Amino acid sequence: MRYQTILVGTDGSASSLRAVTAAAELAAATRARLVVACAYLPMRESERAPAADRLGELAYKVSGSTPAEDTLRAARESAVAAGAGEVVLAAEAGEAVDVLVRLAGEHRAELLVVGNRGLNSLAGRLLGSVPSGVSHRAGCDVLIVRTTSGR
């Protein structure tokens, strides 16, 4: 199978950027379009106002999708450095699993890539993790990249 569109999720962590690099290398090898996605939950006004006061002129960094967009810019740099050609960025409000599954469908991705972080944690086993959630709900192939030691 040749993938034409690959979607990878990132939250800006070092672990998720390893998944971005793996997805970008695969996209480069198959000449696929790479969609780099970041889900975010908007900060409540009661949290944003005090943070904005402390940040002053940098208050825009905690407003709306700005943190997710910053994450995506860094991920684009990693993807391009790993050889990806066409890179599309997508920041969406919502829970990570919901956003990744929805975006995979909207972009007609044949492959959804995530890191393995969360699979081996107690919280991941009890509450569910992003890798587990997308593997059960995605309508396409899912690649879970080993981005952590799993210990």
C-alpha cells in the first residue's frame, strides 16, 4: 500500500516530536502529504486572565490556539528536517483522540501516526491513552511509534 496522506499528532513534547520525525521520514519515502495535527483545550477565562496579567505583552501566548500553533511551527521544522515535502498544519480545539480521528477523516489520511507515550502508564491503562483511543476509533491504519522506553 502506498500512503498518499499521513496524519501525525503532536503536543509539542519531545516524545511527540519523535513521532513527527518518524511520520515525516515515512512521508518522504512514500512522497505522501504530511498533516501535522495538534489538539488543544482552550484555557478558561478564569485561568487566562491571571496568566495574561503575568505575561504582559506576551499574553497572546495563552490565548486561543496560539500555543498549539507554536507547537505546530516547531513540528513543521522537525518534519522538513526529516525530509517531508508537503506539510500541512492543523490546530483544532477538542480532546486529542476526537481531534485526531476527525482530522484523519477530513484529510482522507490513510495512516494516522502517534507516539506510544501513555500506553504503559497507570493513568493510560485506567483512563485510556491517545494511542489506544486512536487505534480503536480511527478509520485508517494506525502506526504507534515507540517514542519512549515504555518503562
